[in-house]
Amino acid sequence: MTTVINKGSKARAGSIDATLKPRLRLRTPAEYTAWIIAILVAAGILASVLTNPNFKWDIVGKYFTHESILRGLMLTIFLTVASMAMGTLLGLGLAIMRSSKIKPVALAAGAYVTLFRGTPVLVQLIFWFNISALYPNLYIGIPFTDIGTAIDTNALMGPITAALVGLSLNEAAYMAEIIRGGFSAVGKGQIEAADSLGMSGAMKMRKVIIPQAMPSIIPATGNQVIGMFKETSLVSVLGVAELLQSAQLIYARTFDTIPLLIVASIWYLIMTLLLSYPQSRLEQKYSHTSVRIPRKSRKVTLTAPEGIAR
């Protein structure tokens, strides 16, 4: 008599089913009471917001797709993408430096991270915008020769340039810690295996450490992108006509302060929600706690001895 079974399939199926099985929870009267109170409070707030004429929803609708608002939104998106790209690349370099066994290199990267994480972003933006007070001219050339050129720092460090420099350098400090945390998540056995194969430091970083650190780095980077999009509102103090500054320029003429702030807030909320969806999908994809179901179990054929019933 021949019996075909799936090796280990029953045990795995039982554990998987137990994991995926939804848990039943009894609802208590306190929970129903909390739901009723929350619905009543939300309905009251919504009715107050919609019926209060001081919100001037007609002004909100008028300026929601205004040309200057949309230009400011595009500039905000550009600052977000550019600052995150430069900050991530610089952060990767800083993370590699902090992981270096050469003490001066690791200490220099650590000092950078401490400085930029320990001071407010707004202070850094204002500092870079006024850097010409310290260095009116920057001389770029070959040392100990007359070959070089002088650059007017005041002309170079305009509002948008200062915004990009300030946001990128600050983001690099945070990305360096995120990437370094991802490096730490790679098992020592993987690194030892790479060393035993004779890989160089650069090859080990490129082929072993970075690919295995990505599941820990990518979800946190998504959070940083969302934070950076909202953080760009700080560059309005430099006169950069991003989304918030565009709204401020309009209500400075029309004195409709609250409606224009509502317009900017709605756009920030919309873009945050649009960025939150792929970020949540990335978190689910790279979650280490997700249950992986085997694609196909290997079949094993057993022949039962005669006289034994199956």
C-alpha cells in the first residue's frame, strides 16, 4: 500500500492557520459608549466647521487651485525630492564613515551627526542663508598655486540654494543613523562569510551589507520623506515661494488669513496621504513579522509494510 504525504505540510499548515486565523473579541458596553461619544463629538465639530461663515469656504475653493498656489506646491515637491536624494546619498557616506574602523573617520562622522541633529532645522536654514557674513568670498583653486577663482558667496547662496543646502545637510544626519541601524541589522555570520570569501570592504558593503540592510532602511526612509515634505514649510522664512509662502503672499494682499492657511493645510494633507499609502505598503512588504506560506511542499512517497493498516 502506498501513501503520499506532504513532508511537514500538516505541521506548517497548522501553525500558519493559527497565525492567520482572525481573533474574535467581544465588544463591551464601554466600547459602544465610546463609539457613540466619538461620533457625536465628530459630528458636532464637522457641523461647526461647515456652518461657521468665518471659515469662508468660498474663498478656500477660489484659491485652492490658484496658479501661485500650484506653483508653490510644485516647488515644495521639488525641494522634497531634491533634499531627500542629496540627504540620502550623503547619509550613506556618513553611515559608512561611522562604521569605519579608522577612528578619525568615525569620529568626524559622529561629530557631524551630533551637530546637525542637535540644532534646530530653522536655525540651520537661517545660518546657511547668511553664510556670506562669515565668508563673503569662496576661493576655489589648487593649493600653493595661483590657479583658482573667487566666488561671491552672497550671489551663490540664494534662497532656494540655502534651502536645499540646509534641508539636505540636516536630512543627511538622520539618514546616516537610519542606514547605520540597517547595517547593524545584518548578522555577523553574513559578514564573516564575506570575509572568508576574500571580499574587499567595498565589495562586502555593496554585495552583502547594503542589500540585506534595505528591509530595515526603506520603511524608515518613507517616514523621512513624509516628514521632509512638511518640513519644507520652514523655508518660507527665507522668502522661498513654496506652498506656505505662496499662501502667505496672497493673504498679505487680501487679508483672508484663515482661508489661505486652510488651502495650504489641505494640500499638505492630500500630499501626506498620497505619500503614506506607498510608505505603508513598503512597511508591509519589508515587515519581518509577516508569515511566509511555502509555495509548494515536496511530495514524499512511503511504502507501508504488509499487514499494517493505513
